[in-house]
Amino acid sequence: MKQIIKTLSWKGSFLEIIDQSVLPLKERYIKLRTIEDVFSAIKTLKIRGAPAIGLAAAFGLLLAAKRLKTNDRDKFLSSITRYSNYIKSCRPTAYNLFYGIDRLNDIISRHSHLSVEDIVDVMEEECEKMFKEDIDASWAIAKFGETLIKNGARILTHCNAGALATGGVGTALAPMYLANKKNKKIEIFVDETRPVLQGARLTMWELKRAGIKCTLICDNMAGFLMQQGKIDLVITGADRIALNGDTANKIGTYSVAVIANFHNIPFYVAAPISTFDFSIPSGKHIKIEERDIKEVTYIGGKRIAPSRINVYNPAFDITPSHLISGFITEKGIFSPQKLLDLKNLTLNKNIV
């Protein structure tokens, strides 16, 4: 299975990304040359999706390191700490961002005896390693997840957890791509995903390019399709997963999980290990980002609601673990009750 989309590419002195804010009307690539460029791109959703954000943040810190004009290790390390805190403040929910930055800082700490130039080289090697790991994780998620998809399956997904959200072929969409390659007859129902329409704009764009049968629905139609017996399986991505399995994902995911549970439809979450925050016991400890109210009151630059009104715009919600059938990871499929096993496995393998 070939690479679907090049969401981001490291070019040595800059990071090139596809600008997701203008899809599907335009396919535009932009160059990010500074950590400030990366911060802005993440904040404005030019690049999004937890794994892709994590990679972009890590490369952003590398860009900052490459631009530091000092051979003094102490000054260099102090600046790296400052830039790390800066990029971490960009978006608070997606754990991959923190994972990527913490992993770079860990490698810096273990090589702090080296010259500044050599430390930067080590950082670049680690960023490229994380990128390869993310690609490999996508393939593994595809292989494990595809086993859940029967021939003729009708699958619902929410938001975008495809190639646009990762360095590889995706998380939630990856099993669907592989099932399609194996000539399984499948149909994907795609929630539009208000307020920013990642499903309508991005997931439908991806699936159409891949030639997979797909149908766009409004968010509030999912329950009716389930009631009609038109959905066999739900697979979504994730932005942060607590030790007990509580999962933060795009707003609206919780509603889908509740309805799927009511109709006895399996609900799976696909995510790499870099999305699991084993340091927190439950979803109560996940900070939920609130975004600009204009995302709700405007569509396509046009106001759709009265001016001077109250608006609540959380970007994510928390799906409790008891509504989740299992987690599709690069290490296999784990029930919420088995996440401690996944934690121990990753610690033993020195992955986290």
C-alpha cells in the first residue's frame, strides 16, 4: 500500500506541509522555516491531527535549534527550554505534541555533553526517527484494524484521522485503506464534523482520492443511520488517551460513542502509542481546548449566526472507556482493561 498523501516533509532547512485550511478547494503546500511558522500553522489548523502535530512540533523545535547562533551549551539549552515551553503552549489537548517535544528534550539531556552542533545533529536524527516510527505505526494500525472489517462492512468515522492527520497513511482510516486494497467491499459514512468540517473537507477529499465508496452525512444523522441498521462499525482517531482508556477526540465523538453503544455497534479508537498519556489516570485530567467563537458563527467566511451572542466552542470531548470496544495500536488491539499491559509493553521496549 503506497503513501496516500505527503502531509509533511522535512527538507533539511524547512518543513513543507500541505495547507489543510484551504482543502478541498485548493491543494497548496507551504514552507515553515521557523518555530514561529510552525506554531502559527498548528494554531490555525494548517496542519492538524495529533500525530502530525507531534511531528510538526518536534521539527519546529529543531528549526529553532538550527537558528540559534551560539556555541555556548548553557545558553543553547536555556533557549531550547524556552522554545519547548513556547511550542507546547500552542494547543493543549493533543498528547503527541508533548510526546514529541519531551522526547527531543530527553535526547538532548542524554547528549548534553556534546557540542551544540552535535546536539543539533542528534535532534535531527531523532526527529527523522520519530517520523519513520509514525509511518511504520500507520502501517501496523492498518494491518491490525483491517482484521475488524468484514467484506461488505459499512463504517462510520468522525473528523479526519487519515493521512492528513499523520506522517503515514493515517490511524482510523488506515484499516479502511488496507481493506479497500484487499478488495473488500466497504462503504464509509463520514460525519461532516462541525464546526470546522474536517470530515466534509478532509476525510471526503482523502477517500475520494483513494477511490473508496463514501457518503457524507451531517453530524446529527449518525443516530438515524444506526437505527436503520446502516452502520456496522465505528472507528475514530484520538488526541489523548488516559491510562484507563478515557479518550479525548474531536467534539462530537462522545455522542457517536453513546449512540453506537445504544445500538450495540462496535466502537474502536485507532491511535499510535504516542497518543497514550499513561501519566494521567482518567479523562478528568485532560485539558480541553476552547477555540475562537468565529469557528461556530461563521462558515466559509460568512456569518451564519446573529452578532453579539454567547458561544461555547470546545474543540474536543471525552469518551469514557466503557463505551470503547478497543484500541487499535501498532502493537495490536487492546481493550480498555488491558491498557496497563500496553503501558508495560511500551516501557519494556523503551518506546515511552
